Amino acid sequence: MKIVVILLLLLIVLSLGSALVFLLRDRGTGTRTVRALALRVGLSIFLFILLMAGYASGLITHRL
């Protein structure tokens, strides 16, 4: 589970970085920036749902 979460976090950061590169290269005229940011939002929502499901199923426990 830890590896999946770390992988998703890396993909989110890479998507954000690619959106920045597309924004600088296209100078705001293309749709690649919007697609990269939409992908980032989708990955973030998927990560959130995955974490909630992991907590509900007991794969993730709360420790103090």
C-alpha cells in the first residue's frame, strides 16, 4: 500500500511539472496544460478514494 501511495504522489508531482512545462512552451495557447492539470486532479481524487478505502478496510491503521 505504501508503494502505491508513493507512486501516485510521484505521478501527481510529475503531472504538475509537465503542466508547468506545457504552460511555458505553449504560452497559454494549447490545451496540453489543461489536460495535465485535469490528470493531476484525477490522480489526487483517486489517491484520496484509495486512502479512504484502505482506512475503511483496515489496511491503513491510525497510530499516535
